[in-house]
Amino acid sequence: MKNIAYLLPVMLLVFQPTIALAQEEFELEEMTAFMLQVPHGVEGKGLAVGGSNLSAYVFFESYYNGNMNVTLEIDLPEGFVLRDTPVQSFSLQTEYEDWYRLVDIYIPKDLPSGTYDITATAVVDVDGNKHTIVRKTQLRVASKDEVANEILVSGLIIPSDEDGYGNPSYPSNTLIIRETSPVLKKLLKVTDLQIDREELTSTFIGVEISNKGNNTVPVVVTYDILDINTGEPVKAFKPTLMGMKADTFCYAALTLPPDSSSLVSLPLYILDNAMGGDYLLRVDVKLTGSDWVATTRNQKITAISRKWGPIMITFASTLLGLTAVSLFFIKSKEIMSRFKTRNLVLISLFGTVSFAAINLPMTILWELSHAILGPFSFLFTGLFYEILLYMLIASLVVLIPKPGVVSLFTMVRFLLGGFITGSFTPISFITLSVSAVILEVMMYTAGITGKNPDPENRLRVGIVCGIADMISGYVSFNVWMVLYRLFYSNWYIIANILIDGFLYTFIGAWFGISLGNRLKKVAE
């Protein structure tokens, strides 16, 4: 009995804090989450102009495992117009249950500029006990001139990727139009057929927006592509998608923190009937809830229709290469019978030397030269691919002035490169086969090879090799543009063809004849 008498006071001391805690009022701030944003998405002081329709965001969440009745009231400054019920009542039954609402607010045009306080008060009833929690935020109402000085479009990037960064595959300030093939258009017209599906090209416009002010600003970014002469919007650049206007998709909403810049991308859809030419891109930035344009920026852009020339050149080059290879296999015995065994050995030797002296070193030097010299790397790579290569070709033609010698030489290079470095690619097949065919035809036509060959005329050989390499170089650029969707400026193509294609080739052929004559004397 004495032990029980001692235990009772001890148990009372142990359980007394728990009993007291159960009776104590729970902490409202810890048992709820209450948020007020004006406008929606802005944490802290917001910004608006007169005549705006804003949406205030009110959020309430319960962390209490039980019934919670809430009465919420929004108190606006004088002059603000609340386009909703000022008092909202709701009940939260379980833990982590929440309630939210977007409350429409109108700011009159004649409202004086300044900073206004907006208050939301929540009265929470838990088991008959009422608790009050208050949230306040501020909204700065500024004049249009003030806002226009704080918000600006600091950059336009077109075309861009989906993150707003530039697309190096195409020139800046251009749009690529995916046109239907002229041949297909003519066929459809003749056969009276129609394409029911509208083909769309999609790209992105990168827009950089800066906020120089001290307030967080929610904005909406839109664009229009206008006729540069009339200033009217061009419908082909804002087509109807899924029965809805493109304005439904072609915009971006973002919140700009104070003294910051943000990059946003806007989707751009182009109908295949859009015409190439110059247009005016206009980007507008509006404050959320207002139709007033805070800032705008215009930029001239060029719409480029698909160039069918490179496609046709690539197709013709591929067909030429396949035809040449097919003819070689069909008449391989007849072709090979023209050459003596020592000629074939010599051709194989020259092909191996060219692979070892050109292809292997350039697997390393190619990337290195591009990293150091950039677009002018062809000035260095041409020393190997043009001068050294055509020295070997010209000297080989001096030793064996027969049709087919260049083709066999090229085939050895191609096979060695494919088996040793794994460079069996469509690009290498097309470019090498076209180069060999063009050079063979021009050398035979110029009398360098054939029945009465004259391979030691330096000027003639240099000009023929230079022109042939210019043609094959131009074909190579077109093939790269089509198969790998690359873009090359005209000046770059011209410089590459003239310097790398003709000048370096002429120099290589000139010295190659001297090398061939010396080797010829040694052989004799």
C-alpha cells in the first residue's frame, strides 16, 4: 500500500505536461499554411498599372487532423474594385487538405500612383475555439511611363532552340520555310490532287527581358510577324492550330525579379505556303492583367524558303556515285586489264602513302585546327587535303597517264580509310566518287590521259585539277548541308572553293608534276 501511495504522485507528475498540452490551444501558425499573392505568382511587393485586371491568389492548408472551419475575408484599399465575394467560407476535414482561389481585382485607370496594402484575414474555428490569422502584402501602382522605363526587351534570338538559345545550324534573324517540292506541286496540279494536311514548320524565338526596377513584375510576352511594307500580320506565321488561334499557344508568361534578366522561348509555327522574303518581327511585353504594352521591340528577319538546288545536287551526286561504282563492277575485268601488274602495285602504293600521310594525321589535326583557327581552319587542312593530295595524284598521272588511274587511287584511299578508321560514311562515298569521276572526265577531255597523253603540261594539269576540285568542293558543301542540315555562308563557300579548291590544288598539281618526272627518271 505504501508503494502505491508513492507511485500515484509520481504518475501525476509524469502525465501532467501531456494533459496540460492537450488542453492548451494549438499554435495556429504551425498547424496551417496561409498565403496571399497579388498578382498571382508574385512573392513580395507586386507591380501594376491603372486599368489592370489582376488575379490575387489566396491559399490555405490545414496540418490539423480534424475538422477546421475557415472564414476568409479580403480587405482592399479604397479605389480597388473586388470582382468576387469578399468573404469566403470553407471547411477542411483532414490533415494536408487545402483550399485556394483566384480572386479578380480591378485597378481603376485614375487611381493615384503609390504603394497600397492588401490584407487577407482568416478566422479559423477548431472545436468551437476561434483563432485569427492575418496576411498582408503590398502592391505598387505605377504610371505607364515609370513601368516603360523599367521593363525592356534586351535581346531577340531567332531562330533559337526550345530554351531560347541560338541555333548555330542556321544564320541569325532567319526563318527556314519547309516548302513542298516544286515537282510535287506541279504533279498535284496536273493530277488535280490535294494535300489535306497542312504541314507546319516549328521553331522558337528567344526573348531576353530585363527588369531594372525594384519590384517583382509578372509579364506576358507575345509576338507578331508583320509584312514589312504594310505592317499587317502575316497569317502564315500564326496559323490556326487544332481549331484554335495561334495566340493561344504563342505566348509566354513569366515573373521578373527585381533588377534581373530572364530568357524565354516562344514557339513559332510556319505554314508551308509562307513566302520567303523580309518581314518585321514585333515582340510585345504586357503586364499581367493589362492590355497595355509596356515595351516592344522590332527586328527585321528573313524567311528563307527551302533551297532545292542542294537537294538536287545531292541526289544527282549520289546517283552518279552509285552509277560509277556499278559500272566499275560490271566492267572490272576490262578496266583492270588495261593496267599492268606493276601499275596496280604503284597505284596501291600511292593510295597507301596518301592514306598514311593525309588521312591518319588529319584525324588528330582536323579537330585541333578547328579548335584553334575556327572557320579558317581550311587554310591549314588544305595543305594536306589539297596540296599534298594533288602532288600525289599529279605525279601518279605522270607515271601512269591512263584513264581509271585516279579512280583506282581514290578507291584505295576509301577502302583503307573505311577499314582502318571506320570512315565508311555516305558523305565520304559521295564526295570521293564524284571527285574521281569529275577528275577522270576532265583529264581525259583535256588530253592529260588517253591515247596521246600529255601529263607534263604544268599549266594545263594545274587548271584541270583546280577546276575539278572546285566542282567537287561545291558538291561536298551541298551534300553536307542536306545530309547534316548545316549552314554555310556564301562568303565561306566562295573563299573555301577559291583558296582551298583552286589555289592549293594548282600548287599541289604543279609540284606533283616535278615529283612525277623525278620518279619517272628513277624508274627508267
